[in-house]
Amino acid sequence: MSPAPYTERRYSPGGGGLAELRVGVLGGGSWGTTVAALVSRNAPVTLWARRPDTVAEINDARTNSTYLPGIRLPPKLVASADLADSVAASDVLVMAIPSQNFRTVLETVRDHVRAWVPVISLTKGLEAATRKRMTEVVEEVLPGHPVGVLTGPNLAREIMEGRAAASVLAMKDGGNTDLLRPLFNSGLFRVYSNEDVIGCELGGVLKNIIAIAVGMGDGLGAGDNTRAGLITRGLAEITRLGVALGGRPPTFAGLAGMGDLIATCVSPQSRNRHVGLELGKGRHIDEIIRDMVMVAEGVKSAPVVMELAREHGIRMPIAEDVYKVLTGESTAQRAFRGLLRVSAGAESEPG
């Protein structure tokens, strides 16, 4: 489907008159490319991609066939393989880098980022070595920069096909949110604001693990009732841990929590659901990951999430069963038998 016509807008980063915000998006995967395409309708964008062939394809053919096959990209979107140049001129930096490479890329560009440039994370994962959220990594590597997260039920292909979607831009400073939110609003892509950075970020991280569980059920032939039960009880687990880590309860009932959870658990486009689906069919996790082009963050996050849950005394039986399957300690079939044998108490209780 052809992109909507380009419409130019101008914003003032300092409030001292009209100015054009230049945006650098780092990461040429499906979501980084999608966000860059959305923003290109509002402001000049440079998309950095690691692979020169991807950069050439975006600039010459207006496509990114590896990650968004069949999608036509907007004419204003410019790609670059030069990481330093992509960052140096940016008034806003958007990070669409997988969690385990996030710090390395940020450290590489640290000397090229101008002072006070806001950094927005699109990444829904935790750093394994430190157990930090991506905004915490930004604050550590680039202290003093405004930092936020754009998250929600956002399946890249649907958005690029022009279907309506909603997201949340979370920053601690509401003024910065109000300034930057119009950059991401585009056509049928509506962006809401939230000051609960921790809750919004954790919602995006934790739902991936529940999506693997739902996928395992689908792979084993479970029905809609089972799927609904897993999503609902999974949301309870997400909320318990998220609140224990500093998130606000209402956030987990919103777009960054329940909304993202539903989309990731039911969509055939979901990478994490795909991992669970294949596990349910009996395939080994190494084989599944080897055949995937894109990263399923839930696989990397599961061990960190279980460490945090144990540290804070939070019971997460669904997440724990997913973790055991991923590590080979159990199988999808055994995990589901175990879940079905769990005795039910009050709905407000863990389990």
C-alpha cells in the first residue's frame, strides 16, 4: 500500500520560534523503519541501518524487503550507513536497537550526540548483564539527556499498511512529551502521553514472555478460552512485578500494558507468539531462533525477569514455566500440564 502524502510541519525544540526538528532513528529493522517512515511525514529523518545493502535499498528502491516485504516507504525517508553522521545533526535521537546491542551502539555515538538532545527508546527488552531498562541505560551512558519510551500495541506491518493504531510516549517531563508527541503522530497512528516511564517500559518487556506462553498453547491446540485465561492471568503477573519495580497500576491496564499484551499474544505477526507456537509444536528454541530474521526479545528477557521476580518475592507461574521451557528444563507440553494442575483460589491471588 502506498504511504500517505508527505505533509511538512515545523516545531520549536526550544520554544523560541519556529524550527525544524531533525530526527535520527538508529536501527533498520521493521519497527525502526516504520517509526522513521511515520516521522518523515512531519520532520526530516535519517535512518541508520547496519547493513549497507539495506541502506541502498531504502534510498534507491524505497523498500526494506528483509523486514517489511512488499511495503513502499515514503520519499522523504533517508537512510545512511554512517552512524556518526546520522547522529551528529539530530535534534531527537530514536533508538530501535535490540536490547543486547543497545548500550554498545549508544556508547559508540556518545561523542556525536549534541547536548540536551532527547533520546527515545523503541526497544522492549532488558539488558541481561545489568537487568536495566533501556531508558536506564540511556541515563547511564548519556546523563543529562531527556529520555523516554514509545511503546504500545504497535505491529509494524499493520501501521505501514495504513491501519489505525495507538501508542504511548512516556517521559518524566510532561513538557518534553508535549513537544515531541506531534513528531510521532501521523495519520491513523495516534500517540498518547504518560509520565510513568517505568510502567510503560516494563509493560512492553513483560508482555513478550506471556506471548510465548500463549503461542505454546496455540501450538498445542489450545482454544480461545485457554488463550483468554493465559492473557488475563498473565496481565496479573505483569502488573504485580511491574508495580513492585516502580510502575503505576493504571499503566498496566492501558495501551502499554493490556493493549500491547493483547496484540502480541494474538497476532500472527508477533515474533514472541511465533516462538511459543513453534515450541508448542516440539521444536527446540535454538532451531527456532536460528530460522528467525528478527529478534524475539522475550527469549532474552525471560531469565532477567525471573531473577527480578525472585528478588522481589513476586510469584509468576506462567513466566516461570516459559523460562523453564526456554532453558530446556521443561517442555511446552509439560508446562501446560503443570499450569492446568494449579489449584485456583481468589482471582486476586497469584497463581
